[in-house]
Amino acid sequence: MVRPIAWRQMWGPPRLDADDINDQLERDGIVTRIRRGVICSCVDSETRSPDENCPVCDAWGLIYADADDLAIRVLWIGNAPETKLHERLGTYEPGAYTVTWSSLYPLGHGALFIHPMETNVIPNELLRRGETDPEGGNLERLRYRFPIRVEMVRTMQQIYVEGVDWRLNGQYVEWIDGGDAPDAGALYGVRYGHRSTYIIEEDLPHLREDGVENRVAYTCRVKKFASVYRQGGDWLGHG
């Protein structure tokens, strides 16, 4: 489910201004957080498959470091013919956008675009109380890197109260001493919202020249990260 959004603030013009792309970016682009992925050393150079037991990338094949993140203006262009219908209905669940950004920032396969307005809701992500990896690292974490809010934490028997029983620390659910908590090893569900994430997967960026000398920008289509899964030899990063 995607929350209703303010269309006129989110959508750029239906096409690129071939006369001056950079001015259009400055005028209509939205400052967007971009995560640049680095291929993990566990990825096999021939099959392009990650090690399913890799503790570094969690078997996604790409590593995202906060220090590599960008915050730049991006022109988001969606399926323009359908915008009026979805605006009237108050909801929209896009599968892809065309994004354009300055050629000062080359990006490639696996780059993640964090949509600055669009919110996606995960209705019931299951976590296990006290779960750790073989090195003892905490695995009680939400899948998505930028949660906006947690609406509910519950088991079949009980709903737990934020600030009394638990708190959210980044992606991690932390249980508060003195509060209620599931038994060690028990599964519990988390309903939360996060900024929708899109990934450069199939279409690689290409340069677009405009009518002003030496001004170019990158353009490509991005796919919603929630609908992308590892299959066969594909490798993707975890957002």
C-alpha cells in the first residue's frame, strides 16, 4: 500500500526539456537521497552470484555505506497519462519511474533512489526476539533502511507499547528493561512505513545532451525495490 501523495509537488513535467536539462533539474528536481552500492567481495566473478552465507552483505551482493550516500536534485517522471485518475482516487502504486540527475554523479547498477515523499507500508514483517548472526550481531532489524514510523508491534497474544516496551533505533527494535517483551526466540510482527526505494536494475543510465554547450545529464528507469528479488545469477543490494 502506498499513502496518498501531493501530486503537483512530486511530479515533474511529462518530458525532459531538451533545451536546458540542468535548469529543469534546478527548477523541478527534488532533493533525493541516493545510496551507491559497492559489489561485495563474496560475489563470484563468473556467475555473478553472492555467497548465500555472507555476513557482510547478507547474501545481497552489494554493500551500502552511509559515507557513499548522495543528496542531489532528481527529476522524477512517472506514468503521466494515469496521474489524473490516481489523483482522483487518492492512491497510486507506481512500479517504475524515469529519473534524471546531473552528470556530475555517475551511477550504475544497484544504486538506490530513496523517494523523498512516497511512503510504502509493510503490513507485518516478522522478527525473532533475540535473533543474532553467527558472530553475535543483532538480527532484530527491519528490512528497510529508512523507516518513518512504526504503527504496531505485536504477537498473536499481545500488542506492545512504544516507549514502554520497545523503541526503534534506526532499523533495530530494542526492548526496554522493565517492559513487556516476547519470549526469547518467539516471532513477532511489525507494521511500519518507510520511504519507497527504487533501484537501477535493468536499464543502465545514459547521457542526455541539451541545447546548452557542455551540459548533459543521466537518465534511466528505476524499478520499485520492494518488487525486486534475487533470482538465479542476479545480485542486488539491501536497502
